[in-house]
Amino acid sequence: MRTRQAIFPADRHELYKLHRYSAAIKSGDLLFVSGQVGSLGDGSPEPNFEAQVRLAFANLEATLKAGGCSLNDIVDVTTFHTDPENQFPTILKVKDEVFPESPYPNWTALGVNWLAGFDFEIKVIARVAKKTT
């Protein structure tokens, strides 16, 4: 019996096909979302940094929706930044719009030197809501 299910949002398959990975894996009542970036439809990076961060969150939200979750179901966040010191004010601005009130998910931010042409990436773990009948 298979204990994991691959999840893909609509119209977001270029990067997944190119690099052979799933957007998310549902296992039990958890959804493990792969790193989401601010990629355009063809898989290339959005050049404007703030727009790239916003697009990464939009791509995250689409993946969560495909897995039966929302931003409110997120319990764990990890973000990756190519220039944290200079990028953090913009990231915090967008983050505060996405998560405007407590309780906030826990959050780990990592500075990295390479994200395949991107400058921001976000991966999360979310709890899948139980279906009521």
C-alpha cells in the first residue's frame, strides 16, 4: 500500500518535469511541500526581487490548495535567501502580508549561495484538514 501521494498544482509542471521532483507529497495528514520559487510559467526566475518573493508565495499557495491545505494549515516554514542581509526587509514585508496575525508558523531562514538562478525559496510542512462528512 502506498503511503505517499504526489501533489501538483495546475499549470506548474515545467520545473518539476525538468528536475524530476514532486511539488508536494501528502503522507497521512501531513503535506510536505518542496521548495517553491518565484518562477514564471516557463520555469525561469521572475527578475524583480519583491515580485519573485510574491510569486513564490503564490506558487506555494497553489501547491497547498492542490493538496487540500491553505496558508493557515502551515506548521513549519524554511526559507532560503541568497543575500539575507539585504533581502530580509522585503521578505518580512511580504511575510507580514501573508501571515498578518498570530499564531504564526515556526520559521527557519537560511542564507545560501545558490538557488539555480533564484534569490528566494520557501518550503513548508502543512497539516491536511480532516474532511467532515
